[in-house]
Amino acid sequence: MHISRLILLFLVQICLSFEDYQYIQNGIYTISDNSTGRFASVGTSPVDGIVEFKLNTSHKWRIWQTKFTLAFAFHVIRDEDTKKYIHFPEIKDGAIAVLSDTPSLARVNEIHHTSYDCNFFSIGADNRRLYWVTEPYSSGVPTMVLKLKVDTPKSLRYTLVPKGQD
């Protein structure tokens, strides 16, 4: 019984390793949304510490890999000014990112290492991918913020502009 469980876990890891999970080199980046031309920064309205996307900014974010498994790497992203992390209080469709002392883990797929174009996603409790997207805070508040969405992006959403490597 014990050996059969080990074999099953090994086979699951092998299957997962064939998916296109990528990693980003540890370093400091600005994060640009390719669909809006805006850059990730820290906002104060409608919520203090919200991850907002603005024009003409070069806010710095530190991205690094956490421990690898056989199949993929997780990443965390921290604001260089406040030393707080991008965090989704709930991992669900429509959740809005804020800065926190607790990071949300992100995975990356489809990265192009020459241009640093990529998509980020988090994994919900139901093992569903929730992609990071830039959208208005709400129908009444047009501030562009970082959200989680179930829909798969049609193109590579974000470009990372290196500002320094570890």
C-alpha cells in the first residue's frame, strides 16, 4: 500500500512537470501591463496599499523564487519601498490585490526570457488557475488595479523591465 502511494505521487509529479511552468530570475523589476500601458505601483485610493496600475511610473518590485518542487517554481513579489508583498486576501475570481506582510504565491507560464513578457497566476482551493489581470476597481471606481480572473489571457499580459539582478 505504501509503495503504491509513492508510485502514484511520483507519476503525478511527472505529469505536472510537463506543463509549461517557468521561473523569473531573482531581481528588481518594474511591471508593465501590455494591454493598458500602465505600470504597477502602490495606490492609496480607494484602499490604502492597493496594487494600482498608473501611467508614467517606474515603481520597483523585487521578484524572487521560493522553493522549487519537481514540477514548478513559486514566486513572491515585494514592493521595494514599503517592503510589503503583493497579497490577495482571498484566492477567488475578482479578488483585488493589496500590500501585506504576507505574500501570495504566484506561478508563471509562457515567459519569453528575451523580452520578459509573461502571465502570472495563483492557484485556488479547487486547483483552478486564477490569472493576474489589470481591471477597474469597480464599475463606479475606474482606478486600474490588480485582480484575479478565471479567464485565460489571450496574450502575454505583463512585461517585466529589469532594474537589477541578485
